Amino acid sequence: MNTDALFSPFNYKNLQLKNRIVMAPMTRAQSANGIPTQQIADYYGRRAASEVGLILSEGTVINRPGSKNMQNIPDFYGSEALEGWKNVIDQVHHNGGKMGPQIWHVGDTRMSEEYPLVPMEKASTMSLEDIEDTIKQFAASAKSAKDLGFDCLEIHGAHGYLIDQFFWEVTNTRTDEYGGKTLKERTRFAVDVVKAIRAAVGEDFTIIIRLSQWKQQDYKSRLAATPAEMEDWLLPLKEAGVDIFHCSQRRFWEPEFEGSDLNFAGWAKKITGQPTITVGSVGLKGDFMAAFAGESSEKSDLTELLRRLERQDFDLVAVGRALLNDHQWVKKIKEGKIEELSGFAAESMGVLY
């Protein structure tokens, strides 16, 4: 198996990567009261030292009521949390890696009755003042990412969280300028978030956005049923300042529309002309959402992934559970030690190593 395509450099604006492999964001909820510790720095540092091209952090939240749904999700605001993240990025850089935080607001996705004590924020019921401050706080966290020395940032706009709740007609029933009957109209909130972030970080700093058709509330949901609808969704985001589209699928090999074998990342690249990241069960046979139900997964080969990458359907490949399970996954692929790769053990979901 020739893996050269995975190990060619990637350069875009300020972002210069030694290979095409991205560590996917994976919520750990291991930062006590929102403060990332040395253990978090070590966790990411190990992946950097093991030749991951780009690390995207677990979701980190902005300074808004109800922005997180578990107490130990890390914050990306406040002096103590930002000091912790400074330690993380310094260790990643010391180990030869590149990293961006994923900036997040969970919206109305309560995970427990105990936390948070404040009401969850809903796309359909936020006041215009709430929306204005939320946009401001996304930009503030983005500016902090640049100031701390991160190499890029990712906006979490997928999986049924707040930004995605504005996209989705089921959760966005607004009748003002942030609602609308069409997907193009419902992109307004995300567009305003991207514009504010771009203004905060400047033109050269790379902005990634993670998007998905499916929702944690409904795996079969689709925002864009046709390529034309996907244009209405993605092109306004490109125009607002998105550089790279991170296209989340549960299984990367599944075609997005009939009549073509292009996946979501393939269509996003075709429509926008921008670089894209594919993700979804890379290196494993089982769907990653099953991991949250305690399911393990057997390993799979990379033949189909490499075929699509060599065809230039997408530019980067995000790997989640395989890297969670084995921080040396990239190095083993590069050195051809395929026999040393293992499947995903579900018990690793709650462990930092």
C-alpha cells in the first residue's frame, strides 16, 4: 500500500503542514471546571511528537451562558483557561506539531440535569442581543487563539450544536433575519460568526469550519438535498471568510448525492474551490457514534481513502478514534507497520494517554 499521498506537505496561507493527517476534535471532558491541565498538554504533545500533521483540539467553549453541557469541557476564555491552552500549544510546538482549537457553543443539547444550571440557549429563542453577544464571544475566543500562538482555528458548526441549530429548519423556527424557509437564509448566523472571526484574526490566519448533514438528534437528517442547495449553504460561508471546510460524515466512503461517488468533502471542494477535510470512520469499520454507546471497532485498510485522496477529492484526512486508541498511529502508517495497527477499544473513550 503506497501511502505517499498522505505524507505530502500541505500549505495554505499561514498553515504549513508536513502531512495530510489531521487529529479530529474529540470531546474528552477532562478539564476540571474548564481549565486544561498538564495532562491535557501531554495528551496532545504525544500526538504532535508522533507526526500528526495538524491537531484540532476537543471542543472548547466561548463565554456564553449554557455554552457547554458538561462541566469539565474546556473553556477558551478567562485567564486561567487561556494560560492552560498556552501551555498546550507551547508543548505541541516543542514536539514539532501544529494545532488549532475547535471553538464551540453546544446550544440546546443538555447532557445532564445538573449542569449547566443556567438554561440552554436555543437557536429559535435567543434574543437579538444574545445573538450579538454570542458572535462577539466567538470572535474574542478566535482572537485569543491567534494571540496564544495557535496555527489555525476551527469553528464547530456541525452535529446539531448551536451553529448547526441555526442551519436546521427543525431547530430554527425564527421569523426574523436569523430564520427563514431556505437554507441560504438560515446561514446568516454562521456567516456573521465567520465575518466577526475574520475581522478579529486578520486575512492570513486560517479559519476552518466543521459541518455535517447529519445531526446527533437525527442521523438521517440532510440540510442540502441537492448540489444546488449545498451551494446555497457553503458559498456564503466561503465569501464570509472560511478557508477550509471540514466535512463530517459518519462513514467517509458514502456518496453524498446520486450519480457521483464524491463524498461530502468531495462535493464541498468541487462547489467552493476551497481545501476540504474528510472524516468518518477512517481506519476503522464501525461508525464513530457507536463509540459513545460503548462499542469497539475493528481496523480496516486505507485503500479507498487513498484512492480518493490521490484523485484529489479532498486535501486533508481527519482521524479520530484510531488516534485516540494509538497516539503512534501516524508514525506506524508512515513506517509501513500496518500489522501493528489495532482496532478501537471503547474503554479508551474516557482516558487521556
